[in-house]
Amino acid sequence: MPNRLLTFSLLALLAAAPLAAQEAPADDPAEPATDAPADGAPDTSPTPASDPAAEPDASAADPSAGLDMGQPVEAAPQEPQPGQAYLREEFGDWSLRCLRVPEGDDPCQLYQLLYDEEGNTVAEINLFPLPPGGQAAAGANIVAPLETLLTEGLRLSVDGANERRYPFTFCNRAGCVARVGFTNAEVEQFKRGRAARLVIVPAAAPDQEVALTVSLTGFTAGFNANTASPPPME
């Protein structure tokens, strides 16, 4: 009898075990474990690809995106080389232009561009001092247009007095040139005067004259600053 009771007790325990397992709340299913990369080993897991449509287009927002705006560059001043002309200084309405030579003083000329009454450039004058002892104290190259009537030459006066006529010496592609000389007294007239008057005659209208004003503002300072040296040849 005691053996049968022991047997029934064991059967009851065995039968109750699955019932208890069915009544116990089930745990959440565990996610499959992944192996962690070992220390120092590279991570070979794929990187999620970005969506191009979700990224903003920089060129659409700023049309200048990707353009190089450059950097300012300051040009170093260059010294004139032998044979090159350069502007040395300005004196009023005159410019002191010089020619760089390999040795010695650079020859310089006082330069002025001449305009007609309508503001058109017509002629130019290049005036330079000469070494003392000669008949001329200064010389000048006066360039007139190719359309000038050469037989009439050009006339020059200071403040309307002492008008003189000068012939043209030669012509080239730049114009027709009169190479003239001034005495010391005439140079002094330039220094004391207010303006000179240059008159030429156009070949197309020989009965007319073109009068040009030569300003003498700054002439004295420019002439005195210049060195007495032969001018560069044309």
C-alpha cells in the first residue's frame, strides 16, 4: 500500500510539471545574437547607403558654388629697360618723358598733347634743352597730322607776339615732324608766357587754319628739372 501511494505521488508531480509550464508567462523571444568584432579587427558590416534625393543640391541653392574667385596679385613695379621710354615726372600741363640708356643720364623731353576746340587730339610737342654754347638753347620735335599742308609749315607764337614759321622736316606713319630750335630769349618767353599758339593748315582745306593752344603751365619747372642732353632720335 505504501508503495502504491508513493507511485501516485510521483505521477501527480510529473503531471503537474507540464501544467505549470503552460501557465507560466512566456518570455519575449530573444533576438539572434551577433558576434561582436574582436578588438582591433575592422568592422566589415555594410554602411547604409544615403538617399541622393534626400540631400540638397548645393549648385541649385548657389549658382556660384564650385567657382574659384581667385586671389589678388600685386604687380611689382618694373624698372624700364634700355631702349624703353618712361614717364619721369609731371609739371602742370607738361610731362617729362625719358628714354632709358645703358650708360649715362637718360635723355628727357617735355611733352604735351595738343587738342583742337572740340577736344580732338591733333598734334604734340616734345621740347628739350640743349648744351650751352650753341645757337639754340632748346629744341623741339613738333608732330602734326599727315593731312597737314606741308608747304605752309607751322607757325608758333607766345602770348600772340613774335610769331615765327617753321618748315616740316620729314613725315612717317605717326605724322609730319618739324624739328625746330629756340634761342635763349625764346625759351625765356616760354617761361614768362601764359600760352603759346600753334597754327597749321589742313591739306584738304588750304584756305583754312587750325589753331592749337600750347599751355605753358608748369613749363619753367619742367624745363629746369630736365637735363641738357641730346634728345632721342625719331
